Amino acid sequence: MKRSRFSEEQIIGILKEHQAGLGAKELCRKHGISDATFYKWRSKYGGMKVFDARRLKTLESENAKLKKMLAEQMMDVATDLERDVEMAGGPPSRLALARARKAHAERSGRELHV
């Protein structure tokens, strides 16, 4: 993802100029941004203070890391289930999949939610 030329502080400063009465088109020309960028910023950062914007960025970063961890964990579980079913031999049936899930849950010490 392309990094912005403007920091959160600068973006909030531009939005405050707009709140002070400058027109959107004039602000866009002054700072060299498109109308779409201005309105995107306004929808994301409108009414925020600098502290809020920094907190938002931190939370978005943490959320992305957690999503990645969850996806990796889900892939590990799926791989383990496939391996367990293959070890049982034959095509997987519903009963075989249920047994494999239960065995995996018991090995990993988690509850099985169906």
C-alpha cells in the first residue's frame, strides 16, 4: 500500500483549515491533493484530534497483525485435519472429519465448537 505524503497531523491540520472556512477546492489546490483524497480524509479523520488519529493507526496495525495470526492458525488447523484424515486412509467421510476435528481439539487442548 502506498504511503501518504502527509502525516496524520498534517491531514488534521488541513481539515481544520476547511472547518475554519476555506473551500475544499481551494484547499486541494493549495496542498496539491485531489478532491477525492480530501473527501476520503474528511470521512476518515473528520472531527478527530491528532491523538485520536495516532490511536486509530495503532489499532489498525494491531488488528492487521491479529488477522494474520488468525489466518495462519486456521491454515495450521486445516493442514492438521487433512493429515489426520489422510492417515486414517480412504476418502474422508463426515464421521472421519468429525473424529479428526475432535482428535485435533483434544491434542491442542481447546474446546471443540461445532
